[in-house]
Amino acid sequence: MDPVSQLASAGTFRALKEPLAFLRALELLFAIFAFATCGGYSGGLRLSVDCVNKTESNLSIDVAFAYPFRLHQVMFEVPTCEGKERQKVALIGDSSSSAEFFVTVAVFAFLYSLAATVVYIFFQNKYRENNRGPLIDFIVTVVFSFLWLVGSSAWAKGLSDVKVATDPKEVLLLMSACKQPSNKCMAVHSPVMSSLNTSVVFGFLNFILWAGNIWFVFKETGWHSSGQRYLSDPMEKHSSSFNQGGYNQDSYGSSSGYSQQASLGPSSDEFGQQPSGPASFTNQI
């Protein structure tokens, strides 16, 4: 039997049924989808410029762009409809900072999720030996939750800028030939942004996963156990004081009953001595 089968038969992969390891596995997959849909993107648009002089027209102008979306470096040539002169046009904008930050967070989140999942499955006993492992895991989870929120928000804003900068209507305004009413400029097809929209969705889903996993990681730390002990101590003190109060009340009741019997004893004796008075009076008669 190979080592993988032995580990599976021994129940090592049961850790994936727990919320802590299961969420880590989901974070690993969602991180792959996030940086794959953003970092692997390449798209483009096609324009056409129909000049009055048909020989100067260009009906297929391709403008290609890709990650990391340094659009100001995307150059392409278009006709000016004024002889053989050509105009070099560049797109506007630079969303590389937000896109690269988003992909960087996704890559490091993938690596950490992979390492944490391996630890949960194969080294769970060592992970729970002391408080150091869960404490580091808790701090890293909080940090990545914040980074996912910031990175996804920044990339959502960067994506909106990319959509505006690559809108064919906006690009046509950059061409001098399209400013002349006699020339006909139009967009053949627009860029497809579905994968980039998906990357933003996966970014916020990663934030939800990491933020939700904070509680399950916190339960593994010593802070959670110490908090439970702190809450249980006042309850124990309250129950012990209640028991002491009941014991005093019982003792008080028994002592009071004893004192009442003691006080009733002499009165009954005195009552028993009362007939001696008339008997002595009869004897005298």
C-alpha cells in the first residue's frame, strides 16, 4: 500500500471535515481563481476608420492590452486621412498598481493556505501542542482578511478605470481623423471583461472566507480557552456561595428548632408542677 493510501486509511484526512481545514481548502481554490482570472487576462478591441479617400482608410485597427494594464504603454497607429501620414495613439491610464497588488495578495494567500492545509492534515498534533502555532495562524488570518478587502476594493476601482480607458467610444476620441465629420469611425468589437469581473467577485469571496475563518482559528488559541476559564470562575464562585448560604440556613433552622425545644422544656416542667399546689392544700384540710 502506498503512503498516501496509508494516510487516508489511518483517518489523516478527517481534518478536512472540520471547519478550520475545510475553509482553508476553499481559500486555496478561490485564491487560484482570483489570480488566474486577473493575472492571465489578455484582451483587445478593434476599430475602423473610413476616410473620404478610401485608399487611406483602415477598417481593422487592433488594440491589444493585457495584465498588468499599463495602458499608457499600449501604442497603435491610425490613419489621419490626410495623405499617408499615420498617427500614433496611446491609451490613457495605468492600473498596474492595483492589479499587481491584487495578484500578489492572491498568490501569497494561495501559498499560505496550501501550507496551512498540509499542517492541519499531517501535523495537527504538533500544531496544537502549544499556543504558538494557532496564535501565528490567527494573526496571519486577520492580516490576509484585511489585505483581501483592500486589494479587492482597489482592483474593483482599477477595473472600472480600465473599462473606461478601453471603451471604443473613448478611444475614438483620441484620433484626429475621427474629429472630422467627413470620416467615419466606428468600433468593430469591444473588449470582453467577463474574466476580470469574475476576478473581483472572487476577491470579495476570498475576503468573506478569510474573515469567517477568523473565529475558527481564534478557537484554537489560548485566548479563547482563557476567556472561557474567566467566564466559568465567577459562575463557580456564585454557585459555591449559594451552597454556603443554604448550609447556613439549614444550620440556622436546626439551631433555632433546638432552642425552641429547649425553651419549651422548662415551661412544660413548670406546667407539670402546678398540680402539686392543690394537692398540698387538700392534705392540709
